[in-house]
Amino acid sequence: MRIGLALALMSGPALAAPTLVPCGGTLSDFTAAITAEAVAAGLPQEAARSYLTGARIDEGVLRADRSQGVFRMAFTDFARRLISQNRLEQGLALAARHATIFDRAATEYGVPKGILLAFWAFETDYGAVQGEFNTRDALVTLGHDCRRPELFQPQILAAIDLHAKGDLPTDTTGAWAGEIGMVQMLPADILARGVDGDGDGHVTLKTSVPDALLSGARLLQHHGWRAGQPWLAEVAVPAELDWALSGLEVQLPLADWQAMGIVGRDALPEGVASLILPQGRRGPAFLAYPNFRTLFEWNQSFTYVLTAAYFATRLEGAPVFAAGNPEPGLDDAQMMRLQEKLAALGHDVGRIDGILGSGTRAAVQQEQARLGLPADAWPTQALLDAL
């Protein structure tokens, strides 16, 4: 799934106020209950039975669900792995080949080609790697499992609805969490935001480029993408700055950032923005505009979203980012020790997992400020030693 990376699951819109059926128990009892719930929601009983007949529990899905996590690489390493010259050239070639579709996406939904190309590339390598899990079995497995039934049972109902419309055969395959097609959308998103871009009467995200790209654009518009507005711009930061102002929690007008000595490699777009330093004050630096936040509706991994947003700027003509010389980060064991220390100090870092998530970043920045260290939210050996 998604070029083999363990990415954060995104939930789509659910059908209206579904009633959860009991999780666990026998699979036959579960599918019978889901069938009854589908009929109660107004879906054809025959479509529900047709779709669920033959469904099975997929242990591979459960293993993937238990092991998922935000990818652990630092931004520079992650970006270099995902963004190759070949992927860039292929994206530009596809932009030219499907120019009419990208023009429609920009005109009708306000989403530029760079953003759509970036997610098309990262989600499925431009459609080449869409996942081999049976979608029906994946959704039934996760809806039957008692870890997050409230997330996946509505997706089963949406899948039945798509099946009734002739848009989701029982042998459809995709990602382990039920995402389908070239830009990996969940059934409820397809049901609510899918676009028949090629006019054949169906929304087919696995094989139709117009359907996939326009559906993705419509989904981003729904989540708040602002037409004609920027999303990310690379900047250079002065040696001395109030680093506690960095991070997505602080938004300031461009003029304020410029007054502090921040300059762009190109002309910077106007608007409010946040200064993000994915590897601290000595690494790459970007201003992130409100559209950047919209991308977290597609994927919740900070590193993934930043890499996709940056790749979108490259596809729109931006140069390679300046990597700088960031301080060495912590390995997994060191990160877990840091999280344990932060948790002991009362910070909510979530699960002790060695992952630099938003909670850990916030705690790191607070402790850096308390200890008189540069509060750039990048965990280093110096911070670990000081704690």
C-alpha cells in the first residue's frame, strides 16, 4: 500500500449517524448485523448480501493495522528517498499529457497540478502501486475488529452503497485500510466527493485518471483548500531568532516574518504563515500557509505532508531545498528515553514509541525554552542530557 510506507490512516466522512453493530463475535453474525444496518440506512438488501457474501477476516490487515506508525525518517532523508529525478520528470510529463484534466481541477476546485501530482506520486507511484488487499475484506476485518469499529463500519456501508451503484466490485483491491485507487480514497469519501471525470456514468478511481484526479481535487476543496492561495515556500532564517515562534501553532503575517530577517529563495507570497523547521534551526526552513494545513486531512504524518507539499512546489518550478547542516537527531531508543522523560515531567507525548509526533515536538519545544536551549522543537542529545 502507498509505495510500501506505513502511513497514518485518514478517516473520511461517514454515512449519516450510523448505528454501530457489535464488534467481534462470529463473522456470520457480524455480516448479518451489517446487512441489517445497511437496510435500515436505506440501502438495497440484495446489494448488501451480494457485497458481503464471501467476506473473510484478513490477518494481514490486522498486522498492518497494529504496526502502523508515522514514518521515522528525518525530512531530508525522507524527501530524498521519495523525490527522484525520474519521479519529477514523470510528473511533469503527466502534467503535460493530462493538461486538460489539471486545468479542470484548478478551475472547478481551485487545486493546482503540483499538489495533485505530488499525492498521485506518493500514494501510488502515479497509479502503478495501488495495493493488493481485497477492499471488502479489509473493511470487514477492521469493522469487525474492536479497536476502531466506529471508523470502519461506516466505510462498509459506504462500500455497499458504491457496490449497489456498480462502482465497487467485490474483487476490488487497494490499501490495507480500505483506500482505493490512484489517489487512495476511502469509500465514504468516494461516495460523497467522487467525480465522474470521464463521463462514463461511474466513478472509477483505479483506472480513470480524470475520475481520480478530479475526485482528489474535490476532496481537498471540501477540506478547505483555498483557490489561488500558496501552501509552502522555502526560506532562509537568520542565525538569531526567537525559535519558540516556530511551529504550526504560531501564525504571523509575512511582514512580521520579514521584519525578523526571514527571506525567501524566491519572492514570498503574502498572507499569514507559520515557520516550520523540520530538523531544527540549522536545517531546512519553510513558511507554511493555511493551505498546508488542509493537506493533513489527506494524511496525518507531518513529514509525509511536508514532503508532499515541497514536492508540489518542485513540480511547480521551485528549486531543490537547502538542506543546511542540522544537528544530529536521536535514534529510536534515544527518542523513547526522551519521551519517557517528557512524560515524567507531565507532558502528553502519547504512546512511548520513538516517533517524533506533534505531541513530542510540542513538549520538546517547551522543555528547550525552560532549559534555555534554542526552542526549535528538534530533539538532540543536548536536550536528552539536560533532562
